[in-house]
Amino acid sequence: MQDRGLAAYIAELIGTLLLVFTICTVIILYLSTSPEAQTGSDFAVIGLAHAFVLFLLVITLGAASGGHFNPAITLAALALRRIDPVDAVVYILAQLSGGVLGALLAKGFLVDEGRATDYGAAQISPLLSGSVAGALVEAIGTFLLVLAVLAVAMNPRARQEWAPFVIGITLGFVVMVLGPLTGAAVNPARWFGPALIGNAFGGFSDIWPYIIGPIVGAGVAVAVFRFVIAGPQYAAGPEPPVQTPKATQVS
């Protein structure tokens, strides 16, 4: 397990704050809510904004904290014993706090414009049959994101220098495809901050899909990583030491 400290906690707080602020801002500006609107919501722009900001945050703050910015990713790292349970709790608290602060910042800049979208809060679309379908959509999106993180950033056999790009592009892709259905939060901290600031808690039916869905998706991603991608010798605990070929060893 990697040693974490105050710098890592601050990095998770700042990273989640900037992530949620960017997401809320681009949703406020590009999500169409009026039935008289001449054009629909531009989920290409919204998805690209997700991709760019997560790429930037992982490549800049990832060295300090691992670049989780998402309780689902922290829980996956905990399941693989890549983070201590106490550190995982602090990470999640920092992420939830960052989500609230990011949503507050977006509301401060766009208080009038943001009312129509509840300041970027994720909501289940009427296109879906209900909360169960919404939870399944969130689970699928979270599965793809967490699997990308595990397969590239936490896999010693992968080219880890590609991790920021792969993780960012995966989130952008998920938002472009699933955003019209649930907002594609795939991140309890990203859901919680705007929901709290925008008063978008419509009851338990609107809450549990954004909590249970990501947890289930992250759990399935951990299982696939352990038993399909990494194999048992790489899947849990500290990374194995690199073996030096005998022919190149120096006596």
C-alpha cells in the first residue's frame, strides 16, 4: 500500500472541486432545458469537457494522491488493497467536500443561469423506465471508468504513462453516450455536490441509483480486473518487484 498524507488529501479535495466545478459549469451553459429551444443539448461539448478536465487533473495532481477524485475509484483501490482503509475514508470525505465546493463555485458564477439545470445536478431522464434502469446505467458507466483506471493506472503490465489520457477519454465517452439518460455522474461526489446545492433530492428514488449504481459498477470492474485482466499474482496488494533478467545481472 502507498503511504498517503496531507498532500494527498488536499489533492483529492482540490481535484474533485475543479472536476465538479467544470462539469457543473459546462452543463449549465450547454444543457438545453427549454422545450422551445431550437437546438438540443450538446453532449459532445459536455463530454469533451469531462475528458479534458479529468485528463488535466490526473496528470497534474495524480502524483500526489493517485488521482481518484471519485469515491467509486477509491473503493475499487481499497478492494485491491492499494489504499489503507483510513486513507480511503479520508479520501471519500475530501471528495464529497470538493464536490460541494465545486458546485457552490459554479452557482456563485452562474446563479441565475444555473437554476434551470439545478446547477448541474444529475437527474434520471424520462426516457428510462425508472430508478432501477437509472441505477443500471450508472453501474455500466462506472464499470467502464473504473475498469479503465484499474487496467491502465493500477496494472504493472500496462503502459501507465497513457493512464491520464485513457481515463479522461473514457469519462468523456461515457458522458457522450449515457449523459442523456442519467447525466452520467458515475461518481457519487460529482452527484452529491450539485444535488445538495441545487436542492435536487427528489426522494430516495432519486438518490439510491447514484450511490448503489456506482458501487456495483466499481465492484464488477474490480472482479473483471482481478480475474480477467491482471491475474491473481498482480491483482491485489503492492505491485510485485520487477525481476531483472539473469543475463543482465551485475555480480
